[in-house]
Amino acid sequence: MAVETLYGSISSALMAKFAKIKLLVCDVDGVFSDGRIYLGNQGEELKAFHTRDGYGVKAIQKIGVQVAVITGRNSRIVNDRMTSLGVAHIIQGQEDKGPALRALIQSLDLQPEQVAAIGDDMPDVGMFGESGLTLSVADGHPFVCRQADYVTQCHGGFGAVREVCDVILQAHNQLDFSHGSST
């Protein structure tokens, strides 16, 4: 049996996985951003974040779903953006993301089936072994897409996180409510 979402049909079994989620863990580059890193002449680094993703993050937090980021790079930009969204778990500089996610899950006293992880490239696959719901952005590496339970319709940096948040909201019967802002 299929369930209609804003982004197409998914199986009722997959929707049941979304309904169990209490923690969404995201990679940053290629998921929250389009994966490109802009470097200025003075060494400054720039990234673009989509406000739709910000709205989705705030919306699922309002219904009690926690959000975390685990990224291999260290960036003040990431810290600033995630802090502005109220993301409590900002884990940077973690090339081996599986152990970092395992430690976070243990510290929050969650079970793997309560955790969704979204990524776009090979370093993110380590998170998949620790989570009950695995997600890839539409333009993720083909290997990552094949490992994912769900591949978004939206590309990384262009609403993929919002799409996942919308499906989580729908699975929790909260999609029809207004949940906040995107800043």
C-alpha cells in the first residue's frame, strides 16, 4: 500500500519508519548546501543555505524531533547557521561519522530505529549503519543513493532537507500546521 506525500508516493512501510523518527542527522556539504565551497581571495569561505531547509528544521523541532549535523569539515559558517536554527547537536571535524553518530545516539538514549540520517557522499555511509532510516539527496553519489531507504526529489542545498522534514511532519500527522520561520 502506498502513501501520497507532497513529493510522490512512498510505501506504508517506509512511512512507518518516518513516523518513528525522533532525531534527524544531516551531513552539511551537499545536503544543507549544494556541496560547493566558495573561497575568496582573502581565504574567506562562503556557503549558501536554503531558507526552506531552515523552515523544515524549525518545524520538526517544534513537534519534538531533534536535529543534528555531523560534518567532516570545521566551519564557523556551519556553526552560525545551525545555531541560528536551534540545532543543538553540531558535530564538526568528523571524517568517520559512524562512531560520532553512535555516541550521539547513546548520549540521547535513543534506538537506531528512532534515527534518520541523510547524506550525499561516501563519508556519510558510516551514519547509515547506525540509523534506522537512511536518506540520500537526489544528486547524491550513486552508491549512497543505492544504500538509502529514501532518495529525495530535491537536490542538496535546494530543499532536500525540507523535503525530509515535510515527510517526517506528515508521518507525525503534523504537516498541516504552521510551525515557524526559516531564519
